[in-house]
Amino acid sequence: MNHAPKALTFAREKAGLTKRALAKQCGISEQLLCDIEAGRRNATPANLIKFASALNCPVVSLEAARDGAPSGADIRQGWEAEGAERPNSPPRVASSYPPTGARPAA
């Protein structure tokens, strides 16, 4: 499981946390967090879960793209374009379901 360094940095800054504060909250060294955010080291799945919990965002928003899937940075840009206030706000998707109370045509 790879992470998207820019997505982690974005989520940390949006949460108003310093690197030191996030590292302490997640039980890792500040140097390790700096290396992860710089892309010099990969975050373990366990650390990604800790980051997501501390930053109140879904783990998928911190992951790098796989096989054509959108990366955390791509997802973040979609949220920003839609005016989302928090990094864990899901993208708005138009529903294909009929309105409540609608009856199927006979």
C-alpha cells in the first residue's frame, strides 16, 4: 500500500496539525513523518490507518493511485472544486434513483 505524500501533507495542514503533533499522536518519530511526507519512505498500512484516524479522513484519500484509480491528490482536487470544507468530505455524486415516492410506470 503506497501513500500520496501531497495528500498526507494537505490533510495534516487542513487539520491544523504540525508534523511534530501528528507524529506524536500517531506514535512515530517526527523524522519518519517528514520522510513519509517527502516521499523518501513509504507509510506502512498501520501508519496510514493511524494518520487517517488522527486527521479524520478516509484512508483511501491518503493512498497513491493504483491501476488507473484516482489518487488521494486527485480526490482532494475534486473536493476542492466542489467547495468541500474538510478533506474527509465525500465527493457529491448524482443519484440515479427515482425521487422518493415515485412510482414506476405501468
